Amino acid sequence: MKRIANTFRFFVILAGITLLHNCSDYLDVVPDGVATIDNAFSNRINAEKYLFSCYNMIPNQNDPFTYPGNFGSDEIWCNTVRGNLNARSGVQIAMNNQNASDPYQNYWDGRRDGRNLWVGIRDCNIFLENIEKVPDLEAWERVRWVSEVKFIKAYLHFFLLQLYGPIPIVDTNLSVNSDPETVRVYREPVETVIDYVVNLLDESMENLPDKIEETITEMGRITKPIAASVKAKALVWAASPLLNGNSMYANFKDKRGVQLFPTQADNTKWEKALAAITDAIDICQENGHALYHFKKGPETMSDTTVLKYTLRGAVSERPMNDNNEVIWAHPAYTLANQFQNYCTPKFFATYGGTSELGATLKVAEQYYTNHGIPIDEDPSWNYSQRYVMRKDTGDFHKYYISKGESTANLNYYREPRFYAHLAFDRSLYEMLAQKESEAIVIKNRSGESHGVFYNDSYIITGYFIKKLVSFRSATTTTSPTPWRFSIPNIRLSDLYLLRAEALNEIKESPDNDVYQWVDSIRIRAGLEGVVDSWNKYSNIPAKPRTKEGMREIIKRERMIELAFEGQRFFDLRRWKDAMTYLNQPVQGWDYQSVKVEEYYNIVTYFNKRNFKSKDYLWPIYTTAIIKNSNLAQNPGW
């Protein structure tokens, strides 16, 4: 075990360097001087390097601009006019500039910030075909490595399916002597792909470890809870409206006449999804996964601040810091550090690329009131005056907003996650480096310490993404020194909300079995349960008691709880809700204003979003279609 641990530490370091495109260092990850497959599997050391090269093909959620879920949705924005980030692929996708002639984030061919996942699948097949040749590999290592690579192979297929829909299944590599027609593979129906992914994940779980014992050196390697969770998510995708009887794709067939999408919705798919989610939760809990709660040390702090640390720490605390909520996170921390820097206010003498990624106004509005319901459903909350300024925070905001300062009504009497996930002008920014009584006050108006100043970096929307900045990071250094963590691919709260979603779709009307999974997340966030909150405070008190109303509540809970974690991009598509959300204008406060009364004017920063039905599936590169005429292009492209 120690031998694996030491080498994996080496891999983790190099994976971070690799993802920063340092090619000379990348060569150290794969077998040195490999001229033949036989040499790659001639001994344990080379074979282990090949294993880690398979790991290195997993898309990295820590990259703010090249991972589709990060900047490709409507949560995060930057200055797309004068900033230096507008050319990045994620920004271009967010501006609806995806295209078929040379697609952004092309994970099919490995172009424009995408990596060729078919190469990763090929490498997995090579590994599986040759691992038996390694003479000095112990039996327990061999079966574990095989299971890990089967998982990676299944996940790469699933990732491609989420972007492109029906895809070819590459279970074995084609011979170099294959005839041209054999090489021209077809895309397989989405149901076939899902079945393949699920079966491969089931195979992988047979010999995966239950948990990582060497958390410092092996974190990121695949476990049984990870495989079970990905299986659950794959079956949720199969049951969701995008892939389950979607009328948009009723006529989507390939040259063989094969129907690539099911034409009729099948609600039993939710039953399969529920069974997989239940199994995944059981496996996770049996192996110590639980919702995270911050444990304060000798510091003196209020329960409010402890709760804010809990709600941030569920994402930014490492598993070795008692964060058992994280089920799976990519092991390459380096890009997460970069992501943090882009979200961090200008606390430093040397700014170095900080403060360019902010949350959109619509995301700030999606959070609940302090009563745990939407701001437009709470009669006690002045929705029509939400953009009007006010002063005097009162006792409720003692740990949220600097006393006596002015900010918009929108920022008052909101739920704890609002203040834990976001920062805004005159809000308090808690960090462990400061005592609670010395919390940083954000000053975001033009010319102020955290606002625009000449050509420095700045947040244009007025909302800082506090959730992606570790509260353990230093704030007194001359330049950013982020506390390393990896943004979770999956955490337990994700599975809880998926279980509520599946149960709600199966039942005729929601009941306590549905509510309990949502309520567990809400109670951790300092809110009352769904039924109590709507009964007491909402102008639609019966909403949680209908399937449709509860479906809307579950969706909103996911968008709040999992905000900025790369989930919304995929959820909006599988729900078929993207055309509703992604065509709304991008708005925020007027960051260029000095006067407070001018700062709190709503500015539209981008109003040309034109998400169409074709955008639910990304295009296949036109050149790839020319090379393989058997590949059917996605509808609309």
C-alpha cells in the first residue's frame, strides 16, 4: 500500500502541473521512453505510471474555464468587454458562441480547451488488455487497478454522453489493420450507452476499496462509494426529461435508421434511479460519509459564524479536515487554487489575477429569505423594493453586514447560505485569519479597496463567490496564498437531493419520505423543513404538497445548495430548463459608480444570450463528421 501511496503523491503533484500545460513535466506521468506496449507493462513501476495516465484523463472540475459546468452556465460572470478572460472557452460558451465548425471545449477531439476523451478510453482499454503481463504486480493490486480503470472508462463514456447524448461505445480498441468501414463507428442509442456505463460501474465496484485509508497521499483515487454515486447519477440522467422520451429528438436517427433517443417517457427509469441512489447513500454512510459540520477550536465565535463556516466548509474543507461529506473530488488542487484566486477579493498588496469571477444577480436572487422560501413568495419580505437601498442592519445582520452601512434591500433578511456563499458591498467576509470581531468589510464601489481601481481586476456584478474561497486561506500576505482544496465532483448532499427528486417523480404526491431528504439539507443550513416553512410563511402554502410544486422546490434546493460547484450546467440540461434560465440577461450592480445611490442601480452586462433547443447537446466537430460519415450530427447543428 505504501508503494502506491508514494507514487500517487507524485502523480497528484504532476497532475496539477500537467493541467497547467507544462508538457515537460507531463512526460514524467507516463512511462519514460515507452516505445512499445510491452515496455509499458514490463514492470510494476511503468504499469503504475500508465494507470495514473488514465486517471489524468478525467475532466478536472477545478478548472474555472475549461470544465463545462463552471463558466458554461449562468452562475458566474466576468467583464466580457474589457477583461482579459473573454477569449476563454467557458466565457465564449456562456455568451452562446458554441459552434460546429470548431467547437469550444471539444472533449470529442481534444480541441479548444477540451481534451480528447476517446484517447483516455483507448488508454483504459490498452491498460485492461495488458495488465496481466506485469510480472511483479501483487494480485490485490492488480484487481484494484483493473477496477479503477474500468471506472475511469465508464466515467469518460458518461461524461461524453452528458455533453453529446448518443455516443459510440468503445469497449475494445480497434486493430490497426481494421478496414475503413469498421473504423467508421456509429453513435449508439442513449439507453444502450447508459446500460453500458452502469454495467461497467457494477463490474468496477467488485474490487474497489470501501474508503481511502491514506487520505493525504491517495485522495482522489476511486472507491466503491464513488462508483456507486456515479452509477446513481447516470441512472438519474437516463430518467430525466432530456433523455427520457424527449419529443425534440423523436426523429433523431443515424444512417442505419437506428433511433438514438427513446420516443416514449418511461417512469420506471426513476425507480431504477431511486434504487441506485439508495444503494449509493447506504454505501457512503456505511463508510463514514456524513453531512459536514464545522468544529471550532479555541476561537471565540458566534453560532452564526460557525454556521457560515459549516456551509462553506462543506465544499472547501478537505476530507482530511473531517469533511466526510465529500465523496469524490479530483486530486489536482493546483487549478482549484487558481479558481480561488479569481474569486477572492483584493485582500493583498499584489493582486495577481484575483477578483474577476463574480456571481450574477439572478443567482443572488435565487436564495431564500430568512424564512426559507423564495423572495417572491414571502409576503413579509418586500420583493417590489428589493433594489432600493437601506441603512441600519439591526441585530439579525450583526454577523452579516457592517453595522450602519447602506446596501440594497436584496441583501437583508436572507437565508444563511446567502451570506455563507456570497459577499457583497458592505458585507462581512469571515476568515479564520481574523477574529470574528475583526471580520473584513467588503467595499466594492469604484475606487474602494475591493472595487474597480484603474485597470486592476474587479467583480462587475457586485457579488463575490465566497463559497469557493477557503476560510483557512491567509489574508495578510502580499499575494494570494489559497488553502488547497478540490471542488467536489460529488458530495453527500447531492445524493440526498437526488433521492428526493426520484421519490417525488415516483409517488403520486410527495410525503415525508420525500421531505426528509430535502429537510436534512435545509436544517443543516439553519432553516425549517419544507412543509413548515411554506405553511408558516409562503403565499403558496400548499406548494410542497403537490408533485409539481415539490419538483420546483427540489430543483431550487439543488441550485442553492450546489451553487458554483459545476452542477447547475448539467441539471438545467437534464431537466430541459436551460432555455428558461440561460436566456435571461446577465445583470448586477453598477461597479463603476462611486456614490452609493448610483452603485445600487441595476446594470445589464450581457443581453444577447440565445440558448436554443440545439444547445442541449453540444455539436460534434464538423471535421470529425467529414472523417467519419457514419456519425450523425446532433440536431440543429
